[in-house]
Amino acid sequence: MPAALGSTRTSRRQFLTLLGISAAAVSCGTATASGGSGKQVTSLKYQGAVGSVLLPELAADLGYLGGLTLDWVGNTISGPQDIQSAATGQTHFGGAFNGAIVKLAASKAQIQSVISYYGSDKDTYLGYYVLEDSPIRSPRDLIGKKVGMNTLGAHAQALLDIYLERNGLSKAEAAKVESLVVPPVNTEQALRQKQIEVGVLSGVLRDKALATGGIRPLFKDFELLGAFSAGSYVMTRRFIKENPDTVRTFTTGVAKAIEWSRTTPREEVIARMTEIVKKRGRNEDTSTLRYWRSFGVAETGGRIADKEFQLWIDWLGERGEIKKGQLKPADLYTNEFNGQGKG
């Protein structure tokens, strides 16, 4: 999940998360559940994103969450932070890049993905851009060059590694391609000023840069992998076990919202999301919503496929960030609670 634009509230929860929580604490899976009374949770704590509408928020507004309510506790700093908050019981669900979920699960966190919520397709994708007159035309041309991206060890770097590997570069050659952290809002400027040779752009920032002109894509993640879901919402295994009806209502409601966004005219989806942001009264800028094109979720209703985790398990194993053979996709997700797209 792309990092949110900021947080409107500083809390002890975020402070502790930023300090870093031990794997032992994460493994506790202390999400508030039914308290032993047999009554399932119906109010779900979560973190939002500034100026954006999450799929659960859209589902709630469309009336797809039944008797469930969403309890906003602040805005996310990043995907990994969001799922860590869910793993430690500060929130009931959180979303992140599937590779980040693999890493957290490898640290013994008792989490499970229940539905995909973002990905790449022909309308919503990550592009790797160079200047129009750049000599970079092929993967091998990247050797010795700088590639600016929002964070290391996540989606953008993973796709770069896969691109280089699939085009025949050895590990030694690929290691000479330098990945640098460049804040997304500065990527276009850094590219145009030749501080980097390649800039990774998506969404509004990509659209604005393309409108200005003078840049061209080297490759896009969508072209490399086809349509794929890249991130999912997780809950703790304990919460899922103690609140199965709540999880089913939540997951199926989000799935319905995904399909609503596919079948509804784009302008109507944007109008609905703009209204949601205005109604919640957090003094947010809604101007970027007009650039929304899709959520990029590949499968019907956000159902999760093995390949959406296997890719990152293999990548992280190759990088030495998890033990090879430690995890398999079936350990990480369930479609059991998703009533959309079965069969």
C-alpha cells in the first residue's frame, strides 16, 4: 500500500509502532475480539488515508457492510505500519503490499489475508520512466544508473529486480543498478534535473508528469506481470476465529464494492468518493480523486490467488529476507469468507 500523505493525529499507538515492536509482541495477535462473551465485534477499528477513500469506506457508504460500522482511529503512515497495527491489536484490519505481509508472517505474526484491495491493470499501474532523449532503451542500459522509487524492499524494487532477471541480467549485473529512495512528490523533478536516470511513477503524479511531456516509459509493472493484485487486507487469526460472521460480512462487503467500482461509470465512482471525503469532515483536499481510474484488483471480488504471494515469497527468499521454504501461499491467505466470485 502506498504510504499515506500524512497523519492527522499523533497517538501512543503510532509512536510505539514507529519505535518498532518486537516480533514476540507481534506474534501475540492481541486484536480485540469477542471478549469471551460469544458476541462478535461489530465496530471495526482501522486507519485511513488522507484525501482517499478505502474500499471498506466505500463499501460502508454503499450499504454493503450490513450491521458493521467502521471506527477511524487516524491515518496510515505506510502499509507495513498498517498491518503491524492490525497484528498487534491496535486496529482490526490493515492493508499492505503482499511482500510486506510475507515478511511480517515470516516473523511469526499470526495474521491472515482475507481480500485483495489494490493492484495493477491497464489503468492503474507503476511505470518506470526515463527522459525522452535518454540513451536508456533496454534493461542492460540500466547498469550503473540510478532508479528513484518511494521505498526500498517493496513493490517498486521487487518489480525492477524481476524486470532485470527476466531480461537476462546476472545478479552481479543487477547489483550495479542503483535503487534510491526519492519521495514520490519529488520523483519527476529529480528525473528532469538528471539526479536520477529512471523515476518510478504512478497515479496522479504519473499523469501530471506525462501531461507535462518529455518523458517516456521504459516498462510498466502491468506489462511485465499482466493484471495482478499486489496488496491485501489482513486480520489476526484469533480475530477471524472469534468473529467469523463479522469477517464474512466485511470481506464480502469489500468484494461487492470492488465489483461496484468496476461496473459503475468512472465519473459516478469519483463523485461518490468525493462525497464520502467531504461528509467525514477532516478538511481534506479532494482534487486528486478526479485522477482515480480503478483499484487495479485482478480477481473477481478481490479473491486471492496463490501466485499473488508466491512471486514475493520467491523474491524475498532470493534476497535472503526470509528463509527459502519457510512459507507457502496457503499459509498466508483465505478466501473462505469472501462470498463474491465463488465458482
